[in-house]
Amino acid sequence: MNFSIQSVYTWYRNLLRNPKYRWWVIIGTALYFVSPIDIAPDFLPIVGQLDDVFLLTLLVSEVSQMVIEGVKARKNYSETTNSTDTTTASTVDVDAVSFK
């Protein structure tokens, strides 16, 4: 069995991007962070916090990437919706009047 950090990262990322399991992964990661039972217990000076920091960094980066992609998709959707509406709309000419 080929075990590497890259394979764990890919598995976690794919699981997080699956809408069916997304909330379970987020809740599980939060519970792992606050749980005293870890791969490396938190009372070990550096190694104990390293796994928590790694997992939280991975979670925050992936969730923020999904949010950015969602915002871009909505923006593209609204631009395509607005562009089809403006091509069928008629143009209105308006004379400018200054106010004092």
C-alpha cells in the first residue's frame, strides 16, 4: 500500500469537495481539533500542535477555495444572465440637465 502525505491530502480534498460528505468532514475536523485524543497528543511540545495546525490549515484553505469558486460561478452566472437581458433590451436616450 502506497502511503504518502499527498495521498492523504488528495483523499481529504476529494472528500471535502463532495457535497454529500462536506459537512461531516467539517464537523469531524472541528471535533478532532478540540478532542484530546489525537494522532499526536497536544501535551507534546511541538508535535502535538503540528497535526492540529496542519489539519486546520488544510480545512481553511480548501473551504476558502470552494467559497471563491462559488462566488466566481455566481458572478459568471449573473453576467451571462445580464448580458442576455441587455442585448434584447432597447436603448433609451436621455438628455443631461444640470442642477444648481
